[in-house]
Amino acid sequence: MTFMSALRALITGPRAIAVLMVVQAVSLAVASALHLSGADGHDATGAGIAEAVICVVLLAGAIAYRRVPWGRPAARAATGFAIAGFCYGLSVTARGSDLPDVIYHATVLPLLVVTMILIVRAKTPTASVRAPSMAER
């Protein structure tokens, strides 16, 4: 195995994809906390709730991706949901000209798209759980 193929396997492996989803979820948790607490100086309770929901969905998708046989479709659905939410959030914040929120959405949205591409292109099984064989049933 060459260095580049080892690096590619590390970056695009199931664990790396799940970690990327968790990092995105953590950023959403922080953004949600800022919006819900009013610490950012705006009354953005709706945005805070939406970010919290997307955070939970991404976390569930990341856990499913690593733990269950149907994890890859769950991760795709969770990431697709997050992409849709970020597109909507970007459209709302761009009209409201709240620069920090626009920058946040414009930064994380491409990362979500890259995550989706990595999930779709992943070639290895994601679940650490194996299905029982015919003899075990």
C-alpha cells in the first residue's frame, strides 16, 4: 500500500466520515446555543431550534453509519437533511445580512456536500454489526 492510498483510506474511511459528521453536529450545537441564549445579540430562536434539530439528526446519522447495517442510507438521509437545512438557513441569513451567520452557513455547507460525496463513494461496509448467517438463524 502506497502512502497516498493509505492516506486516502484514512481520510475516506467510515470512521473519518463519522467524525466529520460529528464535528459538523458540534458546530451546530454551538450555533444553536448562541442563537437560543441570545448571546449573539439577535432574537433567533427559530434558527436555534432548527440548528438543534439538524445537530441531533447528524449525530444520529453518524452513529448509525458506524453501528448498524443500514447506516449508510441513514447517513445519506441525515446529511441530505442537513444540506437542505443549511441551504434554507443561508437563504434566510443572506437576506437578513447577518454576516457571521452567512459566513458560517457558507463555510459548513460545502463541508456537508463533501461529506455526502464521501458517503456515496464509500466502498466498505460501514456497520460493525454483522448479519447472522443462514446457519445461525
